[in-house]
Amino acid sequence: MKEFKEHKAKSWEKVKWEEKKLQNIKNITVKQNRILSKSSELNTVIWGGIVQGSVILLSGEPGIWKSTLAIQLGKWLDEKIIYVSGEETEYQLFDRCNRLWIKWDNLSLLSDNNLENVLETAKKNPSDFLIVDSISVMHSDNQSGVSGSVGQVRYITEKLVEFWKTTNTTIFIIWHITKDWSLAGPKTLEHMVDTVLYFTGDKYDNLRILRTLKNRFWPTSEVALYKMEEEGLVDLKNPWMEFVNSEDSTIGSSLSITMEWTRPIVVETESLTTYTKFGLPKRSARWVNSSKLDLIIAVLWKYTSVNLDSHDVYANIARWMRIDEPWIDLSLAASIISSKTNKVIPKDTIFIWEISLTWKVKNMMYIEKRIKEANKMWFKKIIIPKLTKKIASKEIEVIEISWVAELVHKI
């Protein structure tokens, strides 16, 4: 043991101060190179391709196919890729690549969870992309703590960012999320990377959605849609009826068009009303906010003849797609009325409107884009609130209503 004292600079001492040259922004002509993949959905969600030399965080629930999406970059890109897996062996990765029909001339596999070994290998074998799957099992000998701890994750991310700055290598980091859809571990992880992607879906369904939570290079206003097939994830370019259970008209079912950022998608709302066996009726909602369901039931009871004070009400969005925007309120109300009155709503009708406490007409976003999407399909009617600006369409009948009571007569 040898005692030593750390030197602390005094307040008047100058420690490694250096004047830097200022740049005028109009003289900066360097452009960011973007790498286009063979997946048009991936190019769309990150706006025009992957920025060369960026750090991208890919997150999602366990078993959602994050690793499959990452390793399919070997099929979607022509650039040289090093895929680092700390969870699977080379034989497991080899078997997965065979099932996904991934070529080998640009993809190299490394099964190791030691950061120093990974960085040394990447330095000796330069590549365009480095994929780390996943950072939760990686560890560094220069940092205390077990794999996945806050200290280890922060230190490993800092070293990967440092490696990116010196080599201009594009890095994909795979990480998991918690039950409340937030990143597990240190929050600073989001600030250290350039782009944060969320891969969501239901493990019992074959549809997947890739969302952008953060992007330093472009807005986060697009989503990518994929379908799981035998050959892996396939672009879902026209998702028209993918989120609808059936094309047949049924009681308690209605259609609406929701906007996933700027992308219109047809969704189906389902409702079931039954006479309650207990004194207090039950309200249950899946993939839609439960308070929204309570609001719609209260408005229907107040302004229409549909009385639900002695009925249980169950509401659902078909095929697990969670909807937070308010413009499906009218569709949800229509499905409840249909179930209560036992009337069938034709599948050629679309409902778009937000319900307020006073049933006051509100301004609608992207209404022209929603109608344009309905025109592409077989829809014949679209029911919207009465607007000051008239919307005409040759292909589809636009029906405007002013009060909730009119909705009962339209069904």
C-alpha cells in the first residue's frame, strides 16, 4: 500500500485550456451520408436511410424479434457487418441466418460478451456496421458490477460511442424495455445515442410496428410495418385490412381510420354489451384507454336513447393495435350502439370523430388524408362531424353529423 495525494488545480491555475477555431454555419458544406437498405419500411421510419456513423438503439419486449430485425440487416444491406451476440453461440446464429436466407459475403458473426474483446476485434477487422446483441449481457473488465447494471451499461455505451467517433462505424445497440414501455436501465442511455427505435407487437400475432422515439437527424413522425413470414420480417407496404379481423359485417363492429403519425391505417373497434348480473355494471377496455370508454358511455346515456346504466360494456381494438388518438371515438360509439341495438354496421362505412363532453365539433387532423385512404378501398360512406370547410369526394359519400343522436339513426 502506497499513499498518494491527487493533485487538485487551484482556482487561479490554468489547466489545459485551448482556443478552438470558430466555424460560420454557412461555410459548413459537409453532408451526412445515408445508407439505403432493401427494406423500404426501414428507410421510411428513419427518413431516407441509415445515417453513416450513427449510434442507433433498438428496443422492444423480449421475444418480439428484435434480434431477427437486427440480423436481417445482413439481407437488407450490402455493406460489411459484424454481428456481436453475447447470448447465442455461432451455431445458433448460423442456423438463424440459414432460416432467414441471409447471405454470408458481408456478414461476420462473433459470439462474445466482453467489451474489450469486441472492440479489439472490430478495430482489427474494420466494418461499416457493428451490431451489439444485446448490451444487457455485455460486460467490461474495466468497470465494476454485473452485466446489465447501470454502471456497466453506461460505461459500455460510452465506449461504443467513442469507438464510433474514431472509426465512423454505424452501431446498432439492442436493449429491452419495461412494462410501461420505457427503456430499462439508465435514462441517460437515450441521450447518448442518435436514434431510438421501438419494436412493438403481440407475441401471438405476426404483425410488428417499428416506431421512432428519438432521431437527431430527422423528425420522428413515421412508423414501419412488418409481417412475420417463414423467411423473416417482410415489409407491409399496404396494411389496408391487416388490422381488421374480417370483411364480413357483424354486430358490435365498426371501422375507423387512425393515423400512426402521418400514416393512415384502417382499424376495427369491437364492443359487447350484456345485462349486468350485479348492481354495478362493468366496463372493460383493451388497447384503448378505459377513461375514454367511460366518457363515451356517459355521452351516449346523456344525449341518446341508448341506456347502458344496467349493462356491462366491453370494448376492444382488433389485432392488439393500441390506439391513443381521439379520432376513433365515433367508431367506438357506433360499435357500442350496434351491440346494444343488435344492428349490423356495414363494413363499407368509416367513422371518424372525436367525442367531447358536450359533443362539440372539434377540428380534425389529416381528414383529407384519411378520406384519400378510404378512397383506395371499397368503402362507400364516411361519417364525420359537420365542418365549416366542405369536403367533397367523387368516390365516397361523405356524411356530416352535428349531434350524437344523429349517429343512432345512421346505424
